[in-house]
Amino acid sequence: MASATTAQSIPPEIIREIFKHFSTPLILYMLSNPRVPVFPWYLGHICSLWRAVFMSMYDGFWCKYKLHLAPIPNPSRSRSIIAQTTQFLERTTGRPFSFQIDGQDIYDEPSAQVFRLLAAESSHWQEASFTISETKIPILSGIRNRVQCLRSLELALVPAISWRPAPPAAQVLPAGCEDLFESAPLLTRIMLSSLSTWRFNWHIVTSFHLTNHVDIVNNEHLFRRLPYMTNLEELAIDVTLPRTLIQSLEDALIVLPRLRLLRVAQLDILPHLSTPSLEQLCLRLQVFWTDWSFYEECRSFFGRVGGPLQYLSFRQGYPVLPDILPHVVQLKMLGLHLRFMSARSDYFRFLACSGGEQSVVPNLETLRIYCESLGEEATNAINDMVTSRTIERPSTVKPLRRIIFVVLEGQYNIDMACFDSLKQHCALCEVEFRTELTQIRPVFCEDFLV
């Protein structure tokens, strides 16, 4: 009783400051996950005053919802998740909220019920990210003309899970569902696993991303939609489009006047794009793609870039590196993503100022390396490159200022002796050497920013 009385005597503003240290989205797991902290429901069990403060802290606890599904749901766990979801929606009290739903369940519950609950509050959606099977899309039919607050959408369309063999997933959406988001007046950021037949207000979209999800893929309408995205600033196409689809464009040229960041998985898209405002180009070329020839038409792409590129990155890109870099001589930042068997020295020998000769990128100041392995040969090549661009650089070449190593968490293919050698040599040449640790997860546009 004494402790309850003491708790009641604490001013609400002090309680609020205490609770800010526990701030978290409501994260629910269909399967228990001991590595993730449990949502702090206990904060509302201390006394009535503390519960009132806890339930009123919209920004701290009630503005974002996350649900991780499992293929085979536990009935009691399902009931608990639905109850907690209902509680969350009651706490938002008509204010905007964001939600994220990952994974699938093999039956209609609890995901179908959760989608129904969320759809009923669709007028308050702000950021929505979810995976949904084609059979559940009709559940969302009620959101049409009600998503006036929605600003960001990430939607992965997947086949329904079944114990029995099922026919291939449909390449088009259920009838009448194509326009569910078309009337969203604030929806400017869109990420899809498949464009399919979705319709949006393309004129207001500023960021569009096609992911490399392979369960359902239908992007045949992409080049019909792009010309309408006149305000697009970020475009990421992480899927390999059929050559027949690209060839159907013939000599067509799509102008994206405001595009600042472009990421593609194949080079033959470039001849059909005009991006006069481009600042960052990310080439995530597929490792299994064997046609490395850099077409003459692709070179013309750089001629249509209005100003100098600020940042260029390659993933599996060395075979075209010598062809591209001469067209971006003003480049200041370069990113290289080197996979386990490809941390070769030729990447760095090409960037060196051999024999005091002019470099193909004389203004390079920052080199960012996503490294999954590092050996002695690559280390020596990097050290030689650093020397040639600092101590022994020609007067026409600006000094290299920094090297950033992005290392995968738990990576054991890095020779620490080589790593130390790099650090010492960079210090000798007055080059900043920095490391960043990253986790296993998809690569996002933001990862390419320095």
C-alpha cells in the first residue's frame, strides 16, 4: 500500500519522463522471440495514475504497430494478438498511426482479422508496410477513398500458403482492387514486390521501389507508368526485367526531370532513361548475369545527366567499371560492394594513378567499400592505390580523403592483420579510415549515402 501511495504522489510529468525511456512500438510475434524485449504493459499495472499516463502516451507507445506472423498460428496466441491489436487501435484515438506486418499464416486467422481491424481505421494510416496473399486483398476493399493520411506504402504480394499444390500465383489483382490506393492524396513513397495492375496517383509519387521478391512478379506495365512520375526523385528497380520487355521500348526515351537517385539491377535500362537532375547512381548488377558488354547507347545515358554525379556505387560491377568511370570524371564518392569471392585487387589497381598518370576519376575524395572478405592481395592493392592518390599523386588529382569499410556483422572472412595494415597505411597517408558495422538485411537506397 505504501508503494502504491508513493507512486500516486509522483507528478504525471515526471512519470511521463520516466516512461520515455521505455518508448517502443507495439511489436507482436506469433512465435515467441526471447531476443526481443516484451512490450511494457507492466507500466500500466503499477497504479491508476501510472496506467492513465501510460495509456495517454501516443508518441511513446501507440503510434506504431508491428506484427510478425508464423505459418501455423497458435490459437491462444492468435486471440491475444487480436486483443492487443484492438487495444492499440483504441489507444490511437483517431490519430495517425503506422503499421508493419511481416510473414504469413496458413489459415485466415489471425492475419485476416488483423487486416479487418486495420482496414476499419484506414482513414488514420500514415505509413503502411505489409505482406499479403492475393486471396486476402479483397479484405482491404473498404479502404478505397479512405486513406487520406497515407504517406508511405510498402506492399509485398505473395501466393496464399496451402497444404495442397496450388496453381501459379495470379499475375493480376482481384477484380475491383486495382484502385484501392489511387485516391490517396499524400501517398508519395511506394515500394512494391510487383507492380501488377496497381493504380496510384503517379504524378505525386516521389519515391518508387520495385523489390526483388520473386513469388509474384508482373512488371509489364512499368514503362507505361514511369512517364507519369514527373515528380519522382528516387527510383530503385531491384528486379531483373525481361529483355523482351526492354526491347519493346525500341527508341523510346523516358524523361524523369526531378530524379536524384537511381538504382537498377541491369544496364540495358539506362539507354531509355533521361535523368537531367541525377546525383546518385547505384548499379546492383546481378552476379549471374554474364552479358557484361556496355552498350554504346548506355554511354549516352551519362550525356543526358545535367550535372556531375555526386555518388556512384557498384555491386558486382567491375567488368563495366572501366567503361563507366571515364564518363563521370567529376565523381567525388564511389562505392564498391565486394562479395566473398570477388574482393580482387583489380578494383583498386584501376583506381590508382599508375606511374603518376592522370586518374580516370581525378576528383575522387571518398571510397566506400562493402567488404565480405579481405585478403593480402586486395590489401596491398588498396595501399598502393592510397599512396598513388595521396603522397605520389599528380598535381591534377585531388587527394583521397577517406575510406569507409562497411563490414557485415559476424563476418569472419576479414584478415585482421590486413585490416590493421590498411588503417596504419591510411594514417601514414593522412587518409581518414572509418569502419561501419551492418547487419544481414536487404540493401536500401539509404545505404548508398555517405
